Amino acid sequence: MDDKPEHPSADEPVGKQQYNERLLHYLRHSWRIWLLGLIVVGGASSIFIKLAGEVWEQERLAWDVPIMLAVHQLSTPWLDTLMIGVTWIGFPGAIAVTAVGAIWFWWRGWRAVAIALLASVIGSSLLNMWLKLLFARPRPSVFTPLIAETTYSFPSGHTMGAVSLYGFAAYLLWRQGQRVWAVGALLFGLLIAFSRIYLGVHYPSDVIGALAVGVVWLAVVAAGYRYYRDWYSPARTEETGTLPAEDESPA
């Protein structure tokens, strides 16, 4: 059971003392997850800043080409077809998945989830477009790519989109106790990221940088959603169990 701070009734004003008690109660039961989040965000930020600095200086990362060539050795006709399909699911397939998911959540009354999902995916897309224009890194030409891409390379948009969509799905599933499905969602997101290297349209550093900044953005969205759910959601649920009905949001 999730020991969340109790909300006062609608006609009872929230006094300073009551607010402080709720805050202390919340921090006492949530400090571990927030500490873990800070560690993850700090590590991901450090990775992105390191890679971004080298890309900005237009330095050639020594491990980019060898990894691409090693991945290219795996190439077979059936795997080519599979990876093209996987990368298509990453985009434009993610648009359809996000739209259907948001509509379904909204229809079921889980509006905070729908808004958080849209914020995660749309915000990630806008951030990616800005970063691509900022760094303006050309696409790799290590071997002939299996698909054509015309935008800049760093960071990978498919990878950031996969983190924002399937990472958020994994977050919701994990909190509902659906561990296997959560891990499956994460692995599929990583498969989308791998497909970009396999197809020859991204350096490994593009993908790693996208994973790092994508994790940071996902953490911001998840933290905002968690904070709203714990403090302002009109109907809160337990940490485990099935998704709630009516106007409730998933825990």
C-alpha cells in the first residue's frame, strides 16, 4: 500500500501546519525514489554533456566507426527487413501509438496520464529538433545506409522518441506491478535505438546521447506526473493492482 499524504476535505482549508505535516510525510515515504531519480538524471546528464562537447568540437569519436562496422557484420536480408520494420514503428509508428494511447487514457478518465504521455512524446520531439539544429552533425557514411535520412544526426530522434514513449509506458506498467511488460517495453525501445545503428543512419554516439537526454526528459515528465498524482489528483489509487476506473489515475 502506498502511504501517500492525505488530502483535506473540500471545505477544510489547508493550514501551514497541516501542509508541513503532509510534506514531511511525503518526503519520509518518497525520498528514496527521488534520490534514485537524481542519481539517474545526474549520470545521464553527465554522459550527454560529455558527448555533446565532443560533437560540438567536431571531434571524431574513436569507437563510433568500429562499433558500426561490427554491427554491420550482422547484416542479413531477413534482419534488414526486421530492422526497417522496427525503425518504422519508432517513427512514424510512434505517432499513431501515442495518439491512440492518449485518446484511450482520456476516454477512460485518466486525463493526467494522457497529458503526461503527450508531454513526454511531444516535448521530446521538440527538444530533439532543437538539438539537431544546434549541433548540425552530418549523418554517418561508414557504409551504404539501408534507408535514406535527410535530417542531422545528433542526437537520434527515433531513440529519444522510443525513450519518451516506451519508457513512459514502462514507468506506468512497473508501478502497476506489471514487471514483465515493463521490461518488454524498455527492451523494445532499445531495439529501436539499435536499429538506427544497424541501418547505418546513426553513429553509436548519436544513440547513446539520445538515450541520455531522453532519460533526463522522461525523468522530468515522470516527476511532474508523480507530484501531481500524489498532491493534486482528485482520486488516488494504490501502488499495485489494476488500472483504476472513472476519474482515477494509474498509481
